[in-house]
Amino acid sequence: MQLHEKIPNNVNLSQDKRLLRALEKWQPDYLKWWHEAGPTNFQANEIYLRTAISVDSKGWAHFDYVKMPDYKWGIFLTPPEHDRRIGFGDFLGKAAWQEVPGEFRNALRRIIVTQGDTEPASVEQQRLLCNTAPSMYDCRNLFQVNVEEGRHLWAMVYLLHAYFGRDGREEAEDLLERRSGDADKPRILSTFNEPIADWLSFFMFTMFTDRDGKYQLLALAESGFDPLARTTRFMLTEEAHHMFVGETGVGRVVKRACDLMKKDPNEDVRNQGGIDLDTVQKYVNHWYSSSLDLFGGEISTNAADYFASGLKGREHEGQFTDHVALHATYRIPVIDDGRLTERDVPMRNAMNEVLRDAYIDDNQRGVDRWNRMIAEAGVNYTITLPSRRFNRTMGIYTGYHFNPAGEQISAGEWERRKHEWLPNEADRIYVKSLMLPVLELGKMANWIAAPERGVKGQPIDFEYIRLV
Ligand SMILES: [Fe+2]
Ligand SMILES: [Fe+2]
């Protein structure tokens, strides 16, 4: 471990002068990007943050006060596995690649750039939120997510610099050039160009969109290109916290809604200054459906090619018995002649859908926990995940209309009813009106319950941000 270095790492950077020079040249550009596109405030404040310092499962992180621009963005890969073999596809059982296989160079670079692009994009989307944090605890969590997304960018840039030569370096520069929502140079994926204007959206994003990230990383953690597998395995340890922020964040909004319902003679949560469960449901519908798009087409030759060539597997490939998947099929509801029907497609072409299935189950577990809280509060309400066909703008359901139950409806009915299901202008304005900063120690905004516990054993009223 080389922690004292300018770029902390466990990849022996000091032994590779060319790579070190390239990364040291990229570093000031990265910091310039951070100042331009990172959080708009608190850059000079000391924040109680977690920093990755090793890949040891017991003690990989260190907590201390640090100013964000001084954060130690390091490069960490899980240790190499002795004699690792490719676990799926046409190269099943062959030695994992330690260098980029020439024939898959472009595909691999594309995968890494697409993943890498989401990391700075989310920091850009969230840059204004620090001005309206509902508590110091939450503001600190936002910054934790932001600096770790920055480290994830470093992780992908390391792969580009170390394994892709000159075009890798150019891609690394471009990753700092694109900007979320920019008309000329947008980020690659559309979900990452939507601004995150309020904290309810932030919690939805970290619940649903970061979880897409988790599943993409799980699929890449199986990659036959060993450096990619080892990089993404370590990124997953940080990703877990982002989804914790999302799930508990929404959970606290839900809990507060239940409390406020009981306080109000008409059970009117908005009358009490909170976010009502119907609004929560609409935000769920929006962010969940938008995140489902990120998995790509239901029937995909790209997905089939990535699987065949051993670049991108299924999450926890070891749980499957057939790692070649050449003869199996997968039944998918498709639109045929304008009507919903089912078709068996070759399993390899359905790999995006297989990954989406696992993602949906994982989300459902979180939603179940919210519903248990609602039931425990004695409130009669169930939050549901809409059908995977609802509100899609990518894949085979695009251009057709479905209600949250997944039943096909006409364009007219969609237009009439979409604002029952998705946040409308008034909902957004209302939620935004609640976004006023609360930074007093231990205090929470009225619309959110306190967390159950603080960070790393600290109390909830701990000074997570030194304001002076
Ligand atoms: Fe990330
Ligand atoms: Fe994340």
C-alpha cells in the first residue's frame, strides 16, 4: 500500500513511471473539474469523511476530518486471485486476461468509458444540493457519496491510462470535459443528465440509480479482463453506502409522513409541512422507471456479444449452472403487432433482462422495508414498484403506454393520467418549497425523520461538518 504518495494506490504506481506521469498530469485537470462541477459550497470546510486506504475487508476505510479538495482519491484493486479463469461465455475456463485482448479492445473501452462517465455525472447532478441539506448528517452523507463517485472516476481512468494507451488518455480527458445536462457535451446516459433539484430526488437517485450502478459493477466484477474485475469489486464496497443513503433517506421521509398524518385532523401531510406518501410513490415511479432504462434493451446483441466474449457476466455468475448459455432461452413479454404477447429469446440476448430481474428483486426488498415501517406506524398504505414496462424510454416498450400495473393503455389515457402516476409541476414546486437548509447540530428539517444512528458510531448531533 502506498498511502503517502500523491495518488494513494495498491498497484505499485511508483514502479511504473510512465503511468505515474500520465496520472499526475491528469490529476490537476481532475481537481479543476472538481472545483468547477463539484459541490458549490463547503469546499473550505472540514468534513467528517471516510477515505479508502486499503482493500482489507476489515479495515479498508479511515474516518477523519478532511476538506473535500484535499480528499485522497486513490486507486485500489482487490488482490489478484491466483490462476483466475474466465467464468462464462465462449472463453469459459481460459486464463483471465491481464492485458486487453485486441479483438475486444473497442468494446472494453466503451464499457469502461460508459461506466466512468456516470461517476462524475452524478457529482454534477448533485452539486447544488449542499445548499438545502435537511441536516448536517445528510449534508455529510451527500459529500461522502460525491467524493466516492470521484474515486470511482479515478478507478476507471486508471484502467484507461494503464491499458488503453493514447486513446485511453484521450477518453480520460473527455470524461472531464462532458457535463451533466450540457446541450453540447452531455453525459452519455440520459438519466445522468437530469438535474437532481431536491433531496427527495437525491434519495431516490441513490436508492434506484446507484443501485443500477451496483448491478453493472457486479456484472463487470465477473469480467474476463481481470483488472476490470478487480477494480469493480472494490468499488462495490463503497457503492453499498450510497444505497444505504438512498434507502434510509426515503425511509425517513416515509416515517415522517406517517408521524405527520397522525398529527393532522385530516391526515393531511402537506398541511403539516411534510411529503405525503402519494408524492413519495410518484417519485418512486419516476426514478425507478428511469433507472430501469439504464440496463439497456431487453433483447440486445450488445449484451450477447459482451457475454460471449467474456467481458460482462451476470451478477454472481457462480450462482448459475450454465455459464455458456448458448442453448437456453428466456421468455420476454414483447409487443407484437401493437399488442403485448410473449416470446422466447436466446438467453445471451436477454442478459440485460437477467440483470434487470436481479435489480428489481433487490429494490423490492428495500420497498418491503418501507412498507413494514408504514404498517408499524399503523398507516394503511403500500408503496409499490411499477411494472418494468411503465414509463420506459429505452428498449422494446418505448413508444407504447402502460399503467403502473403494466397493462397496455392508449396514448390518450396516458396523457390524461400520467400526472396521477408521475410528479407533476405542482408536486415538484411543493417538494422544492420544503428545501431549506438545516445545519444546526442534531436538527432535522420538518419533512424528514432523524436517522436511527449516526455515522461510524458517532451521535446524530455530532459535528459532521465544521462550519468555521
Ligand atoms: Fe460510483
Ligand atoms: Fe454510487
